[in-house]
Amino acid sequence: MPEVRKPREGSKGYWPKKRSIRIYPSLTTYPESDKPKVMGFAGYKSGMLHAIVFDNRKGSLSFGQEVSKPVTIIDCPPLKIIGVRAYTKSVDGLKILSETLIKDLSKELSRKLKLGNFKTEEKLAEMEKNIDKISKIRLIVSTQPRLSGVRKKTPEVFELEIGGKNSKENFDYAKSLVNKEITANDFIREGELVDVVAVTKGKGTQGPVKRFGIKIQVRHAKKKLRHVGSLGQERPGKVRHTVPMAGQMGFWRRTDLNKRVLKIGYGDEVTPKSGFTGYGVVKNNYIMLEGSVPGSKKRLIMLRPAIRPTKMKFNLPEIREIVK
């Protein structure tokens, strides 16, 4: 048998492996929707528990039995709608046609945005006149960290798209939400699938063994043991980007597809007596997701409806007990 060679591991689907620009990501791609609705949500990662669930999936080896499933708790205080932004199509992609913000911004928001009072009604009337030019309508949203277990004051600000195919209906829906709050129940229902977009844990600069899983050299190797044997050929004299080398590991923007929402409830139901380690107490609504989620505790996690949902339909599992 020939010797099995495995020069490196690690997916090349994400390249280059650089640090994320921002500690919380932005949603850039959304699934299609026939009716106008908010196509995203956000919450703070609190921690993990495990739930005793009655398995009702037909064909499963554990069908009709109680099984233990790992779950992630996302602290989801209501999001504040502080503005509307309209986009139009151009040769270079989407361009901002018009935007508006509410006048009564909180102290933290006005300090962060450093903006004066916008003429909200006039701007909305201008958007309605140019409704034929509008291609996309997105909400300008801010979080409310004071209502969560995260000990911080400054809210995060980002955009969420309005789903739908009729610009007029989308504008009317966005207009009705200005200066109001949206909750987790307005975004998703129990049993549905969501995609999780987050920035992973940062691990700093790491060598090629930990970063790519290359083989450690034998003790007869010269100079270094935790190093690739060769950086490349002699001619042409260059190092290719495919060569595993030391560099940044972690703090990358990653997307987990098809996470099932097991439960949406209030924080007292899942918060341990001493609070979540490294987070604290979930003070508001929460979303319980099946499985793990990228990112560290207290980090803002972005959610959207599943863009590639599975064809197989599962019944909503019956949760018998949540082990804190």
C-alpha cells in the first residue's frame, strides 16, 4: 500500500482568513418572500443548556423516546425601529435613494450617530413620491442592551430588509413600524428554521499545525518540527497562497444554516439560579435554538429565515424538561 499523504486540512471555501471588520456581522443576503415582513432579527448569545425532548420524528431510531439535545439560548430584547432607508438599482448595484431617522433618539444613539434631527414626515413623503424608483426598502434598527443581560449602554445599529415583491406594500409596512419595537415573535415561530450569522471566537495568531492541521515533523527534521516541509518549488520563486502558514485564526464571519427554533419564551424559564456563567440573567424574551451557535457569550448574533431550508418536514418536538 502506498503511504497516505495528507499535507493539510481546513476548508479553502473561506479565503483569505482575515479578521472580521466588525464584532457583529451584517446581513447581506436574504431569502425571497411573497408578503412584506421583517427578514431578520438579532440577539445576544447567553450560553448553552440541554433539553429533554420527546422525539416525534418518524423513521428515527429514537422515535417515541425521550432524548437529550444541546440547545443555545439567545437573549432577544425588542429591537427599536429608528429609521427607513430606500435603495434603487444602478449599474454599480444598489444605491441609497433616500433615508430618514426618527427625531427622538436616545442619548446613547444620538451620541453614537452624531446626527441632527431628520425631517421624518417630509422624507417619508419623498419616498412615497418616488416609489417607482425604489428597489429595496430596509429598516434602520437599534438594539436595546439595557434590557438584556449584557452590561453595556451603547446599542448596535444595523439594517434589516423588508421582504416582499410589491414596493408600495413594503413601504407602507415599513412606515407602520417606524418608532416602534419588534419582538422575536414578530420575526419567527417555534419549529421553523433560521440561519445564524455571527463572528466566531478570536484565537489570535496561530501556527500551521493548529490552523490547518498539518502533520508534525519527525525528530530528525531540520530546524523546526511544527512547520511545513517546503514552502514551494524553486522556479518560479514564489510562495503560493495554498501553502499552509501561520496567521490569524478565529474572529471570522461565519453562517450556520438551518438551525431549528425549539422555543420562544421569557427569560425566567431558562435562566439558572446563579445566572449564565460569563453572561448573567436573561431579562427579556429568548430564542432557544437546537445545537451550537458560532461566537462567544455576550456577542450579538444575527438571525434570518432559512435561505436553503431542508425539504424534510419535522414536527415541533415536545420539550419535557430544560436542564439548567
